[in-house]
Amino acid sequence: MTSDQLQIFLITAKHLNFSAAAKELYVSQPAVSHQISMLEKELGVRLFTRSTRKIQLSRSGELFLEDAKRILDIMESSRERVSLADTEHELSLSICYLLAPSQEFLPKVCNRMIKQYPQVRLKLNRMVAHEIDDAMNTKEHDIFFSLSRDLAHHADYAQKDLISDRLYLICSAEHPWVNPTSIDYNKLASEQFLMMDPDAAPLMYKQIMQLCRSIDFQPLRTRFCHSLDEVLFEVEAGLGITILPRKGHQMLSDSLMYIPLPGRLSHMNMGVAWRMNSDNPTVGWFLDLLDRFREAHPELF
């Protein structure tokens, strides 16, 4: 099969009419029919069901439609990659990320990027939320992984959600006042409440405080930590309790209890953002690899 045949198939599938497809392609209707027949012969299936009035995609045609789109995308990406491989122009891609929600998938996608595009110099920048917010303003970096709520403040960036998460009350699995079906918030209020420094993650801090008010939980003693790992370490050590999203933690320990909290304010998404109208071709390459990785590994998202 050729790229021309795939393109003809996609346009014919869009119109479900050979004449309309021929008009868009600036070729004759018999030429379209002939290329579709050649493609069907090579695949050994009928891609369209034909009648005197109209054509429809067959079941095989419906399945092949997504594959054809993907094949053309890969071919275009490959052409770009090969055309730049022998040039002296150095390609680079700078990615900023939050560690906790990114650590299960981002290293794997970056590894694929390096293998498929060895001419690209990849730079990873671990940051906290407010640093990512500042970095998006400078436009010195290409791609950002952070909380969707933070990314949404930047109108000149395209964005999409990757991971749906929610906020959990996290405490020792042996905590006397907490079980999966009942939480005594009045007793918990006297516990040491451990949180990330609000200067490092201001919007997450704001959302957690709003959630606490919505469930009538008013901690009397709060201590701020420098990282999520430090918060979870001290919770596991029995030094307090916390409220955090669950996914991406390095310390999903049997000695910790995660209890989902109620209400709209408990939901929290993580996403990816990139500069719109970027002239860096590596951005599109990376986002394509990310999409294909998500399709192959939905369990990580």
C-alpha cells in the first residue's frame, strides 16, 4: 500500500462518495475507485459496501480507518525525522514536570523519544508547581506536565488532561479514629496536619483548604514540608495526617490508609501543555509518542 492509497481511502471514507472524493483530490472518479480496489486486493478485505446509491464503510473498513490515520502520521513523522537526521542543525526539547504525577509514565515516554529521535537533545527539568508556572511565562521551555488547574491559567498554551485523580485523606493504616467507612473530623482536627509548602504549590494548597472547609474539617495544627515525599514519610512515621492526590506517589505503602474525600472539590487532574504555534518540530514528535503510549498503557493514566 502507498501513502497515496491511504490518503484516497481516508478522503473517500470522509465523503462516502467516490465522486466527492475525486473532486477533493482533483482526479477522476474511476481513478479513485481503482486505487480503493487495489488497496482492498492487497488487504484481502472489502473496505466499503457498495450499492447503486451510496457506499458505506464495512466493518473491516471501520477498523482500518484508525490504522490508516496512524500509518500516515507515522510516515510523516518519519519523513521529518530522516530529513533532519543528517543536518548540522541541533534539535532540542525542554520538558518541565512535577515529579509525583509524572514518574510512572514520563521516563518511559522520554526513553522512546531518545530511541526514535536520537538527533534530539532532551532536557528534563524537575520543578515544583510555582516554578512551572513561572517557566511557562518565560517561554524558554517546550512542554510542561503539571496540575491541569495550574496549566489552565496560560491562554497562549494548548493543554489536555492526562490523569484523573482525587484528593484523599492519608493517615497511618492503624490510626484509631479513621476507617474506610467513617471519619471523625472533630477528633482529627487535633492531629498534626502535614502539607506541602503553599509557596511551592499555591493552587493545590488553595484547593485542599477549600475542600477542608466544605467537609467541616478545620486542622488546629499545621506543619509545612518541602516535598510530597517528606509529607508521606512523616505520615507513615505516625507524625500526622495529610490530604493529597493518590496517583504517582512513590510511597504507596501498606502502612498508609487512603480514604477518598467527598465532593466536587476533591477532584484533581494532571495534564500536559505546550506552546501554541511552536516552530519546534520535536514538540509534535513527543506528543505523538505520548498519545501512542497512553493508548498502549491506559493503566498508567
